[in-house]
Amino acid sequence: MSLNHSEETHAALLARVTSTSGREVREWLQIVEDGPTFTRLEDRVHWLQDDYSLPHGHATAIAHEYDKARAARRVS
């Protein structure tokens, strides 16, 4: 899982997702879950940008958060 910004920037981007997009982070995570299956984070980012017009930073934060949640489910 690749992340191009710091964890602090990641947290700040997630905190602004709702005001930027009008949707809560949990809604975005469900959209990614229900969307196309991608193996690479970058593919998820491009899909979110192209289909939902999200800025690159927010799309990256959502895709990274999705990967973190998916990895946590596998460990449980």
C-alpha cells in the first residue's frame, strides 16, 4: 500500500472529505467497496477522480483509508 503524503496530511484530507465532497468518509469507503475491483491503490484513486471528480489528494486519502480498513478486516 503506497501513500504519497504523511499520516498528518492523510488525517487532514480525511477531515475535509465531507466538506469537499458532500459525503462522509464511511460513505466513500462503501462506494469503493461496491465499485470495481482494483488491485492497485493508484487505480482506485484514478477511478474516484474520473467517476466522482474528487481532487487527487482526497481520492488518495479515501483509497488509502479503504486499503487500511480492508487490511484490518483480514487480520481480524
